[in-house]
Amino acid sequence: MTDQSSDASEPNLVGVSYVMPVLNDVTHVRAAVDSLLSQDYAGPFEVAIAVGPSIDGTNELVAELSAQDPRIRVLDNPVGSTPAGLNIAIRATTFPIVVRVDAHSVLPPNYTSVAVETIQRTGAANVGGIMDARGTTAFESAVARAYGSRVGLGGSPHHVGGKQGPADTVYLGVFRREPLERVGAFDERIKRGQDWELNYRLRQAGETVWFTPELRVVYRPRPSLNALMRQFFSTGMWRGELSRSFPGPGALRYFAPPVMVLGVSLGILLGLLGSIESALGGARWPLWGWAIPGLYVVLVLLATLVEGRKDGPASMAWFLVVIPCIHFCWGFGFILGYLSLARGISALKNERGSRVRNG
């Protein structure tokens, strides 16, 4: 990485602040930072990296990156969570445009210039695009394929694409600082789904969240099945909390995985009871309970034949495992999150809503 002088920037262009929370990301963070320094945007910029208590050498690596380029600042994030790190980095920066960056992401060279142009053209408070998941192993390729498949994550525009226009939420996000700070930035109590909740508050404040497929961000999936299971269980649990706290028509699509989980689980239970009674000579519990899990197995097989085979035999085999893993971990997490207490999110929503209405 070379030290680039900020004197080369064009002062007439709006300044940009890149904010990145990092925790145990030594494998990916260099590529993420390099993609920021390689942007074709000619305006002034700064990079703020909020580092959580890592144990894999991340702290040493980001310190090295900061020493090589004075525009990179390293900040301590003692809590370690994503929203806490984002808020620390936002408060430490000053430029009018705030670009959220994930340590697992790689921004294309024109990302910032396209985002700034879109903000200036639409007046949106936040613009974002597509999470372009790409793997480097057979397992990661299967996960990436599931991310971009309608059967995997439900076909949201920021996963599979679509027409540009107003949206409920977008991947990552490029924000105008004024409305971002006015609504209170990220809620640090929400460990997953904090982007959706922030975009909800922006929309409630009369701002626009804008999706454009021109913005594609390369994303590196979790490298192991265990890590994937933890990720989707946690994501599903927080999505359940948010759906309980913010009900509405837009939240209905999030109920598909938990309904599927309950249906398949009930079908297996009825099928087992029917099989046992059939073996004992009874017939009170019919065998048709197996039809529900049977239909799900057919769905997974068809999805594997249509989508999973695109990346080769090894990735195709993993796809058979990845799809049920995503569905069931997310679905069970959602059920637990939806049935638990809302952790004060509803109270915060009412408090902030009152604050926005009262100016």
C-alpha cells in the first residue's frame, strides 16, 4: 500500500468519510482497506477503523495500515459490536458523506463516485446496492450462490438485484451525515439488523432510502458451516425482535422461513407418530405428515439442480447442506427472537419518533 497525499483531491468535490468496524478480521481487512484507497473518487476522504478486542492479529494489521497512510485512523471499540464501532467511527469523522464499509467487503473502484452522484441526484439520505457474495472455496461458493438465490435469502433487491428507486433498506449504505446524525445513527443495542432499523428511522423522519443496482459490493461469506450457523441464528433472532417491534406489511416476508421451519417440524412429528402407530397396527396418526418435509426436500433438490450446480460438483454438494442450514438456523432464531421480550426496542422507537416529530 502506498501513501497517497490528500493534496491530490479536488476541493470542489464533497468530502467522504469511510467508517469500518473490525473484529477478528485479519484475513479480510487489508483487501477492504485497499479497495477504499483505490476509489476513483477525486474528492477528499478519510478512513476510520473502529477495532474491537481482537485476538487474531487484526489490531497489529490495522495499526500497520494506519502507519502507511495518514488518512487512515484506528479507533478503539471496547464493546466490539458492529453498531458501536460504526458510531465511534462516525463521531470521529467530519465529512458530509459517510460510507459504511464491512471488513468482509471489497468496494469496486467507482463505488464512491456512483454513490455521491446518486445522492446528489436523488437527495436520498442513504443509497446502497447489491451484496455481491463471492467465495474462494467450494463451501464459500455454495454460500455465495445461496445468498444470490431467491430460495436462499428470499430475493431481496440488495441480494438479487432490481430496478433503482426508493427501498426499505439497502446493503451497507452511503449516508448524508446530517440526517444520519439527526436520527441518532445506529442503535447499539441491536447487534444484527441495525441497518434495517436505522433505515426505518430515516424513512419515518421523511427521508428517502435509495436502491441502485449500479452499486455492487463484493462480499466474502463465512468460511465454515459452524460460523454460518452462528451468523444466521443470530441474524434470525434479531430479525424476529425487529419484526415484533416494528410490525407492518413489509415485515410479512420475514415470516416465510419460520413458517417453513414449523411446518417441516410438525410434519416430521406427525410422520414419526404415524410410522410408529402403523408399525404397531394402529392408524390414528396418518402417514401424510411426511408430505411436508418431503416437499421441502424436493425444493432443496430442485434448487440445487438449478442453482447449486453452477459452481461445480463440490460446491453443489455443499449447496445441499447450506440451504437447509440457512433456512433452519434463521427460522429457529426468528421464532426465539419474536417470542422473547423486545429488549426495549419499542420504547426506543417511540422515544425517537417523538424526538423526530418535535424537531
